[in-house]
Amino acid sequence: MNYATLVDAITNNLYRVTNGLYAKELIPMETVNNTQTAASSDVVKSSQLVSVIQRQLRSSLNPEQYIIDICHVLINQQHRTLTDIATSILHQLGQSIPDNVTSISSIPDDVQGYADNMRQHYKHQPIVAIDWPPRIGKDFFGRLALVEKQDSSTQAKSAWHILRGQVDKTVKLTENKEISVEDVLQPTDSSLSLRVVIDGPPGIGKTTLCRKLLNMWSNGPLVHQQYDLVLYCPLRNSKIATATSLADLFVRQLNRYKNVPEWFEERDGEGLLIIFDGWDELSDQLRQSSLAASIICKEKLDQCSVIVTSRSYASSSLLKMDTLSRHVQVIGFCEDEISTVIIQTLQKDTKLAQELINENTEQDKWQLKYGKYKFHFTTTQSSKDSQLAVKLINDLKSVPWSS
């Protein structure tokens, strides 16, 4: 857990954490006085508190015991994020976890019940039950590029390459970083509550990517963060687009779980991930003044995480937000992957498809080793589907990608 993440978690519990640390003689009185009287913001005070802890740790005669004592103070705050941080540290140190941690980290039965209900709902959606293209060895959900910082010239080049289908050139742009699906929700240095924008051309796979994330959550904790509940909110749904309360975003409204939205509201959205799919579907007015816009801008539920998808032409207002954590572009398949996609799509026999993929891969390796030779892909298979796939791949390889 990095410095900034700990600062972010302490900020919401600054005074209780400070008093708890002083009560255990883990920080000096001077730090308590500074926290109570300084005119700076709570974020600055939290940063200063963590710096004091670091100095105390370095000067401690028993650093390991000092950090263990710190962890117990954090756990006693009964705050989920602080508890997760502390238990992770204790686990790394080989220490036992206090008995009260389970009750701290647990959620109400009705919240757990609704989450379990949604997991089953997401699991059985056809778009995630059957992958496209059919999965053979590797998982294809589009190639993603993480855009950490773009000036207008880079963005224009990226758009030009995407328009021409030059995915490889888009990935290689200086300020583009290729990422995996799992890394879409990786915490940033500044916050655990994320605001992630995913954009791309129509039909490129933005919604499929969202459904993939839903499927991943349904089958177990996500890699980087644990969410108590994930809500999928398609903005083409007029009820969601014009929602005025969090409860309106609960498309599956079950009477036995009617108190679940209120529980998340009381916690400012902590533990909740909302996926707003289709920002471009909203009218200009709703992009300015809607519940979705308020949540995305952290005017409401500032502790929840949000993913919002949009067609590229409508994402400019999102990319200007101060609250933006990450910009991800779905840009399609790279040149090396297209052959596999063609084979998977045309050859319905999975065994023949895999054999054909292996043949193509081996020939590509030879071409890389002996680049001066231009290989024409051939196959010994007599299947018409395989022959058609080979013809399309060879036609594709004759296209001047580097131009």
C-alpha cells in the first residue's frame, strides 16, 4: 500500500486516527496540536501525519513492533479501507489478524444478499456467458491503451491511426501505455475512489469490456480493489439517465433489499463501483445536470468508483474533469492478433482452429527471424473454412500497414 493511498484513507478519519495514535504513544503531542489547530486542509494534515509516522518508524528501536502497533490503531477505527491496509501489512509481517477484523469488514446481510443476487444476474448475461470471438487459448476483448497524459497533437495522431485501423501505431505513440483489463481499476497515487473514462469508436467493444468486468467481479474479488457491489447503468435507459437518487440506479429493485441504496449513501458510496455505459447517449442538458454527471464529478458519492464509457466524439467534456483518474481507449486488435481473430471466427471446429493458429504463429516467427523474406501463409488443412481464413490472412498481409 503506497503513501498516497494511506493518506487518502486517513483523511476521512483524521482526528480519530490522530487521537488513537497519541493514546498509544506512537506520535508526539506536537503532532496532535498541529492536527487540531493548523489552518491547512485535512488532506495536508493527513500527509503530515503519515510523514511523522515514517520518521518515528525510522527512529524506533523496534520498527516491526512500532508498525504492528500502528496497524492495531488503524483497525480500531472500524473503517473498511484502513482495516484493509492494516491487515495487509500484518499479513506481510506474518502477524495474526485480530478477531474483530471480520466483523469490521463484514457488510449487512441485505447488502450481501443484493450483491449475491447481482452476481448471479451478471453471470447469466449472454454477452459474457459466450465470448466473442470464441475463446481459444487466449482471451480477446480488444486491445486497450492507457492514455496517461495527452496533448492535442498526440490525441489527433491517435484518432488518425484508429480511423485507418493502424492499432499498432496507436499503441506505440509516446504517451500511450498498453494495459490489461484488470488494470482498468488499479488505484492511482492520489485516490482509491476512481473516475475512469473508457472511449472508442462505435462497436469497438466498450460495452463488452464493461460486461467482462462485471463477469470478473461476479466470479471473485477484482485484482486491485474489492467492491461490495457493482452497478451496471446503461445511460440509454431513460430511467437511469433521468435518475434523481441512488435508488433509481438499482435497476433490479427487490423489496427485501430496499434499504441497500441508503446504506451506500450513508457511506458516501464507499465499496460501490458504478459503470455508466454510454455517455454519448445523454442529451447535452443531462450531461450538464443529471445524477450521473454529479456522481462522475464527485459532487455526490465521492467515495465510490466510477467507470463511464463514451464514443470518442462525446468524451471531450469527461476528459477535462478535474476528478479524472484514468483515460482508457478501446482501439481494437493489433496486427498480430487479427489473424487469430479471423481463424476463430471462420473455423467453427475448435481443434482445427487451434492447429491453424499454431501454423500461422510458427510462420510469423520465421518471418521475424528472416525478415527479408515475405512468407505466404499456407495450410495442409482441406477444410473450406480454413482455406477461406488463410486467403483473408494473406490478403491482409499484403496491405501496407506501415504506410
